Amino acid sequence: MIPIENSKKKTVAFYIARADGKGSYPSRRAIVLAQAIAKEVNVLFIVGENSPLPPDGFKSIIVGKKSNLLQVLTFIHPDLLIRDSGSTIAEEVEKIREIVPSILHFDDFGDGGKQADFVIQTLLDDSIDEVPEHYVRDRQLFIADPSMKDFKKHGLKKEPPGTLPHLVISFGEEDEGNLTFRALRHVSQLQIPLKVTVLVGEKYPHDISTLRMMALGRRNTIVQQPPYDLPEVYAHADVVLCASGYMPYEVAVMGIPCIVLSQNDFEVGLTFPKEQHGFVHLGLGRKVKQSNLLNAIMEPLLHEPLRKRAIERQLSLNLGGGLDTVLETIFYLIEHPKRGAGGKTMSDMLN
């Protein structure tokens, strides 16, 4: 970690919002970063309508009904704004530049990212599209949740599936396309002994009672609602069935055969969870055929070489250790702002 040289503590503001179907990972990443920099800077969470609750132990300020993000930033004047709120708009970020000396965005696919000072993208790491120089696309900057530390490369330790293989179905916090229901309905047709754990997200908007009724119709099938220990559940899985956002990254840290269904067209375009990285990607979940899904589930359970190859490909990526590099970027932006107070560039202030 790079220490802050100025004796006066700088202020870093986090603005996290649930958007673009990213689920809970952005808020978990923000907590890891906030805890890592808290001794060096003052940390403040800006809480909007779609923001998760701020973590315990950190100050927060609410964007109220009669205020907006610009007004809050004008009030607090942070030295750095770290933002993970989905695709942003250029006009808004241009106005933020007039207030905040440095701006860091995560996985911003809107025009607003072009106005930020630095953009870190892990979801489109090997896209062929050209991006501005201040964009970094690199899957190695993925930061694993600390709770996964004890389960890193866990797949190397797992024995082949036994007489009751374990499938975990996990489609994130919201599951906009209700792929949980679709997947469980298809899996219920499998005529082999199979343990099924269905993880329902905190913001799951659909009828959970329907899932529970389906689970009652099949032995060894349970539906779990939060809180649950995600790494612990994944660690006991022989196959994970999930969406194609951040979840495959978390699976790849552990090394577990994984089948991916996309929630929408944006997720279909994500390049990471593909065969060369150890995943089976079946495309849009709402269009998946039952036979294709069931065959994909059975293959790693019945073919040991295939299971091992999937695990080896995932673990060869060595994901999850991006924290130090991201912290270096944060401290550099704090110490070397592109603009001074009031949005003036450094050259303006020197002239």
C-alpha cells in the first residue's frame, strides 16, 4: 500500500448503486476497498435510492428526495469519488468534474466513463473495441471477497462426485429473468439421484413459494434465502449453475465446474465465462433448451477428465488478487489529482 504523504487526511467518497444487473459484488468490493484505505483517508459512503446499506463503522450521507448526487458532492467536496453505479451519462460526470478533483469508475459502460479520470473494467477484459487510454480492462483486477480466502483453489482438493452429486443454482441478488425458476423446473426432470441447493437472492422479486413447492416434489432439494455463506455453499458443490456477470469470477477463484446462463443480451456479450476459461455457456437463460441444460449438468458428473479440465482452466487464470493494484490506483489518484478545488485543472491553477 502507498501511504498518503500529506498530513491532512483526504476524503474518499464511495457511490454504489444497484444497476446493470451487477448484484451484490460492487458493494462487497467497495467494503473491501474502504476497509483497506480507512487508516489513510476519511471514507464516506453516499447512499442513493438504489444504493445498498452502508457498511458498519463508516460514515454515510443520503441523497434525499430534494437533493441529488451533484448537490451532495458540492456539500462534502471529496478528494476522490469512487463510483460503481452502472452505466453513467457524460453530461452528469462533466458536472461532477467541476466539483471533484479525481474520479474512479468501476465497470462503467456508458459515455460517462469517458469523462472519469480512470475506469477499471473486469467484465469486458478482452474486448476488441478500442477504449480511451484511461480505461483498464483486465480480469486480473477482480477482487475476491475475503470470505473466499479459505476456499481459493478448493477444486483441486475435491474428490470426484459421489453417489449423490451436488448442484448449486445461484442467479444472484435479483434474478431479473427468474432463471432460478426455469432452471429448477428443468432440473426436476433429471431421473438420477441429485442434491440440489437453490440460493435465492436478497432482492429476488418473484414468488418463492412456487420454488418451495417445486423443491418439495424432488428429494434432496432445498431453497435457501439469505443470509447464507456463499463460499461455503459453493465449496460443497460439484456443479454450479449461475448467471454470467461476476459470479463466474468468484467460481473461478475456487475452481468448480460451472454452467452459465445469461440474464440479458449484455451478459451474453461478456467474454469471460466461456469454454477456454473452464465454463459451459448456454446463452440466454430464457431460451435454453431443457435437454441442453441437463446434458451440461451431467457431463462433469459423469466424465472425470472433463471435470478436471474445467477446474484446471479456471484455476490457471489465478483470479482474485487484484486488491493491491487497485489500491495503488486509488492512492495515485488521491495524491495526483487531475484537477484542483472547484474543478480547475492543475495547469489552470499554476497559470
